[in-house]
Amino acid sequence: MTLALRPIRRSDADRLRRFHERLSEESIYLRYHSPHPRLKEREVRQLVGVDAHDHVAWVACDDDGEIAGVARVIRNPVVPETGEVAIVIADGWHRHGLGARLVERVLSEARREGMTTVVALVLAHNEPARQLFVTTAERLGIPCASRWAGGVVELSLDVSALRPAALGAV
């Protein structure tokens, strides 16, 4: 099966709902840091209603058009040169490189939109997600600093260090 990466669209609302409903309780908890079995209609509208400037989101879709993963960066309105990145991958696609490709894409888009620093907030026991961000930063040649705070690791990625050659390769 192949996957296609593309920006999320408003027409993905039903696909996003189905994707979320197929996630395990653990995957939902690791993404939202709490139980979150259903997306509210308001949330769905926000998650698919990106502007590709302050809110960038990309999806990976399978051959049937169903979502296998989502990564997004949302600009901090108080400190507009920064953003927060989040990712969730369907359980069956873990450890296949999909997360790295999606994170690379949204980091490069964040840089293109003028963000210099992107932060990932990862639960301390979520070693796979922490490793995903650290190894992706290493592969892209950008600094990644970490800070532990109350069961959460804050990973700060310096996307200003992304060079045009790296941006074109993603």
C-alpha cells in the first residue's frame, strides 16, 4: 500500500473523524495528553480549517483516501515566530517512517511561513515520539533542545536553521 502526503482540506472532515475513531485509546492519550474518544464538531472544523500560514497541517492518505497520519504546526499568537507541532499516526503505521516524513513536511512549511522555532510537547514516557522529533531534527541538521517539566518533555526545534536545500528535499 502506498501513502500520499498532502495538505489537509476542509473536505477531509469525515476522513478525520473516521481516522480519530480508529485510533487506540493509547494513541489518543499520547496525542492529546488525556482521554479524548470523540472529536467535537467544533474541533473537526478547527482541525481541517487551516489557513496554511498560522495553522499548517498535512495528512498521509492511503490508496482508499483514508487518513493514516496527521501532523500540524500552529503559530503562537503571542510569539508569532514560534509554533507548536503535533502529530498522530494510525496504530498500524507506527514505526514505518511515516511520522518522520510528516514532521519534516510541516517543519519545512512552518519555516516557509516565517516561524523560527517549533515546540513539541511530548509526554515523558512517550519515548517513540520524543525520538521521532530528535532524530528528525538531526536528519535535517537543525538544533533540538529539550526541557523536562512535570511529566512533559518540551522539545524546541530551531527551524530557522533549515536551509533551502533541506526545504526542497522534504
